[in-house]
Amino acid sequence: DTFLFTSKRLVVINIQGVSGRRVEYLSIPYSKITKFSVEAAGHFELEAELKIWIGSDSAPLTKKFNTDVNIYDLQKVLAKHLIK
């Protein structure tokens, strides 16, 4: 998965399947993100999880990340775009 932060929206690119032939693009305007959370057990944790609630949806968009992504840097970027 790839997260692209533009000036007006978050674009989530999800490559699906083994062959990578199917790609899902999810475009989320920052104004529609109502809250988000980050869960990580600590520096030695192999996975971290990001949850984003969009509009009035009760179920969040959930993405898991491995150690290749610094979840705290991702949180800072997302917070920067949401807090104005």
C-alpha cells in the first residue's frame, strides 16, 4: 500500500492480488476524515496499525504497517493536514 498526501486529500493506493494487476485507488478529502488513531506496542513491535474514520462511517479504514514505515512520521503528516 502507498499513502500519498496531497494538499487537499489523502490517496491510498492498494495493490491487490499476487500478480499486482488489480490496483485500488481511494481518494479521501481531509475534510471528510473525522478522526484517526495509531497503535504500536513500541520500538520492537514488528507491526503498527493506522485507523482512519471517514465521514459518519462507524467502521474505520484500517491499515497495518511493518517496520519499513515509521508510523509516528505518518501520524505527524496526517495530523498536519487535519489540524488547521
